[in-house]
Amino acid sequence: MRLFSLIQYALLILVLTGLPRPVYAFEPLNTDDAGTIGKSVNQIEQYFYVLHNNTPGNPGSVATPGEEFRGLGNAKAFPFTYTHGLSDTTEIAFATTYYATPRGSYSPFSNNIVSFKWRFWGDGQTGLGMAIKPAITLPASTSQQVQGLGLAKTNYELNYILSYYWERIQVHTNISYARNPYNTNYPISGTY
């Protein structure tokens, strides 16, 4: 009877380890690729993250646009991005983040971003590809800035993207300039 249980257990492990399949996802990486989604194609990106911040952050220390939690404590957020292909070489994206926590007398939606990507070199699937992507982050409310959920001034970024696509490997390089001003009349999570 014991041998039968071991065989069942081994088969169960084999089945469970054989279920996962490769996933080709690009979020929430800190880089972008030079590819565009194509004319009249729509794409939705949605994920969930939990952050725990022991020390409030500097207004310029943001790793990923859309994940700007500079507050003290925990944050649970659902970043959402909708992208539409304007042509085979251009796309426009609208992004926002819904904060489940922290909560207060302010909108739970913050980090509203509008971006435009133009691939000016390559086909975005093979060989060398280059693109530029300007983005504007709309200002958060002053209450959101005080909680660390965004900055109460318009932010902008220009990203130059260089990608090389081999058959099995892709290499992406992003060079960005970002300007992240904040309303100096209000603290960022009580620190700046």
C-alpha cells in the first residue's frame, strides 16, 4: 500500500510540474521594447503589486512609471494600461493606477499617464529596432501627494529605445530623461 501511495504522489508531482507553460510577458519590467502593437490593435495590461516602504522616497527616485508610491507603509495597487495602435509604427497608451490601500479623502486613481511611441527604425520583430516614447504624467491631487501616491505637478519623460531581436533572445536598452517636479507647498508623505 505504501508503494502505491508513493507512486501516486510522484505522478501528482509530475502532472503539476508539467502544467505550467512559458509566459511571454513584458510587465512589470522597467524597460520597453522598440516594437509596436500594430495598426488598429488594442492591448490591455493589468497586474497587481504590494509595496512596503519603511522610509518615504525622494520625489526623483521612481523605478517604473505607474508605480510611484513614495508614502510610508504599505500600498496595494492595480496598474492598468490601455494601448491602441495608430499605425504599424506608432501607438498611444493611457495608464492609471488604482490604489486599494492606502485610502483617504482622495481619489484612489493616481499616476495617470499618456504616452506615444514611434518606431522609426526596423520592423520591431527582427534585427535592430529604434523608437522614441514621450510620456506625460498628469498631476495628482495635493492630498495624494501628501500620502505619497503621486506628485501634484505635471511630470514628463522622453525615452529612447534601442532593441535587437534575435530568433530566441531580445536585448532592450532604454535611455530616458525624466522630469519629476512636485508641489513644494505640500510634503510628500510628510518628508520633502
